[in-house]
Amino acid sequence: MSEHSVLTELLTMLESNPELLPVRLRVIELLAAQGRYSDALGQCGAALAQDPGNAQVLELLQRCTAALAGGEPAVTPAPATPPQPPAPAGAGGFDWAAAEREVGDIIKPAFIADDGEPLVVGPGDTGLFERPRVRLDEVGGMADVKRQLELSLLGPLRNPELAKAFGTSARGGLLLYGPPGCGKTFIASAVAGELGANFYPIEIAEILDIHLGASERNLHQIFEMARRNAPCVLFIDEVDALGYRRSQMSGSAGLRTVVNQLLTEMDSATGDNEGVYILGATNHPWDIDVALRRPGRFDRMILVTLPDPEARVSILRHHLRDRPVEGIDLKAIAVRTEGFSGADLAHVCTSATQLAMADSLRTGTVRPIGMPDIEQAMSQIRPSSTAWFESARNVVEFANNDGTYDELANYMRGMKPR
């Protein structure tokens, strides 16, 4: 698929899912590569509105600005001759074995993890493994999410004989969904910590590539590395960008094959994923291809909602730690921030810190962060999840015939109007 076609598909995806920051970053890079610096700058503005201070966006912004001013080009052009992809092997994907035979055996150098166990990584592998130390009991609040994780994943893994007696297992994938900024990545990391497993977080930008077949190859390499380093929690963030509904792809064969490859990798009939626990996160589960939610794939869904009061206290305490504070009433702040996401609460803490720091710079004396700073910050910040719940309301009212989103519907009925 041509670079222009990829850009068109990604722009279409952004129209329906504007909060997909990794996709927007890829769009900026492609626009800059085509010399469309003004359009790229517009996308940079939208990206900074989502994530102020994002280092990658700021770097792209600087490059595009320099290019418009007659400086160096914003992005290094792609090689004239792209690497040749492996040959297709049927509708399911590519003949990886043949490709590996062509380049020789993949000898995997070992890296030592914190506990002394080797992490087996091969040439071309992307991403980094982590050994999370956080456990689920360190996640504030979210009792219902923890209960569902225990029932659907952790319980069967801890009690394999009991699970076998009841004919259940932890195979397949688990999908965490809900409004943005509510800690889905943190929960996935805590699950890995609970299992004592490697944690391999993947972002869409590490998979998608403009060259034909490269995205599928990247995806295959990621799963292969996870299999070599089992037990492993493979976490795919923004999975709706990767597993987007093929019926909405306007006939594009390029992104369709990426979805096909993901289906192949998750299918137990075509790959041995023993010890690989696949967790996905998405803000828009209704945009995921239906084939990805069939048994053996992302067949279990857990709603990760806005933080409850206990979780809000925990989040506020986390973001104010190691900062000079005085007279802060975390419980009072938690009461007044109902409807705020974890990201919103982090923004409140950062804004309050900046206010206290600005005052300290004026006086030359360090002034601790106090409740007036928190209150001023709260008065300037509004919940960022409002638009998400408006979109979700349409789904639960008009596209929930099979009851998939009953849990979300019940949660929304219990929300207090703002």
C-alpha cells in the first residue's frame, strides 16, 4: 500500500477516533515526509491539546516550523528502496518460516532481568520488557475491576486444577475498556506484577509501517518475542487502531491484512501462546473488528470506569508525593472531583504545583502547595471524559442489542449529572 493510501486510512481513523495520539503522531510524520508542513502543524496543535508537553510532539512541531522557515527538512525521507516483505502465505498472513530461512536462524541474545532470569530478545524485536513491582492491592479503589480480574484471569492461573475441574482456563485475551485516562495501562502492569510475569507494553506506532508487509512482520515479531519470554503479559494499547473494523476500511487491503495477522497470532490453532497473557486497552471497543472478540481472542471485557473516591485519594497522593505541601485535604478534594479521570487529577496536581512554584519564584522563597492552589487549579479544569460518555451513550442506547455493554449502561445510569 502506498504512503498516500496509508495516510488516507489513518486520517479516516482519526475522524472517528480523534484521541488516538499514536495514530496522530504517525499522521504528522507522514504529512511532514510529503512536505505538507502546514497540515502537519495543525495536527501538532491537536496533539498538544491532548497531551501538553509531549516531547515527541514538541520535536515534530520544531522540525515542521524549521522546515516552513526554510531550515532542515522535518523528517528524514524514507529509503528509495524499501525492504522486501516476506511473501504471502494464504489469507491468514505471511510465510514467516520461509522468511527466517532466507535470513538465517535467529539467534537470540539474552538480557538479564531483575530476578536473574534471561530475557530472550532477537534481532528486529521492538519494545522493552519490564518486571513490574506494583501489585493489584496497590491500585487504589476499583474493587469491581479487581474482582473481575480475579475471576476471569488471576483465579484460573493460581488454581489450574480447580479451573480444569470447572472446564475454564485463562487462555485468550482480556480487553480493558473505558474512558481515557483511567489507568488501564497501570492495571495491566499490576496484573503482570501479580503474576510475576514479564510485562511487554506495545503501542500502535511500534507496529504500523508504511511499507507493504512490514506492519504484519512487526506484529509477528512482537508475538514471537513474547512467546520466547513467557510467562509474559503482552499489553496492546489503543487496540482499536490496530484491530479496526474491516468493514469500515473503505476497501483498503493494507490495514485489513494487519487485522488478519492479529487474528492469526491470537488464534490458538495457528500459534502456541501458552504462558502469554494478552491484554488490550481501548476507549472504543465498539470500533474493534467483531472477529477479535470471538472466543480465544478478546473474548472477555472489563469496564475500567472513572476513579471512585478511594481511587481519587490514592491518585492525588501519588501525584503530590515528593512535593512541598501544606494543609492539603485529600478527601475534600476527592469529593469535589467526582467525574474526573486519573489524568484530570494529575493535571490538577501539576497546575497547583505550577501556581505555588510561580509564587515562590516571585518571592524567592519556597512556598508549599496549599488548598488555595488546588482550588484555583480545579476551577480551571473540566472533566475530559464528557465527550467520551456522550459517544458511549449512543452505543448503549442504539447498539447494545446483544447486551455486550450492559455493564457500561448500568454504570452510566448511576452517574450523577454534572
